[in-house]
Amino acid sequence: MHQNMVMKDFFRKYILVIGFSAIGALGGFLYWKFVGCMSGTCMIKSVWYLSTFYGLLLGYITGQLIEELILKFKKQKKI
């Protein structure tokens, strides 16, 4: 029961970052699938896991930035 509460709190706290990371990973995979590198010489785009990882990383960074902006806006609104 206690572990369930901890997981709910974790997901509630990081839902924005998790969501953007998942969207970024999906975007990176779809980029590899439909755009990619046909010759196989492109380092990032030639294998699915690298483009998926870089998409996830970009989504994570975007989610973190948006989360910080939201927190900053809420903090300014309280003052």
C-alpha cells in the first residue's frame, strides 16, 4: 500500500517530464523509421536506438524547461 502511494506521488510530480520524454522517444523512433539515413553512414540516424535515445533526451530537456517555467510562473504569481 505504501509503495503504491510513493509511485503515485512520483508520477504526479514528474508527469510532464515523463510525458515529454516518451513523446521525444517516439518522435526519434518515427524520424528513424520514415526519414532516417538510407546509406547507413549517418551516425545518429542509421540505427533506431540512437535516434530514439536522442529524441528521448530532447524530450526530457524540453519537459524540464517547461516544468521550470511553470514553477517560476506559479512562484511569481504568489508574490
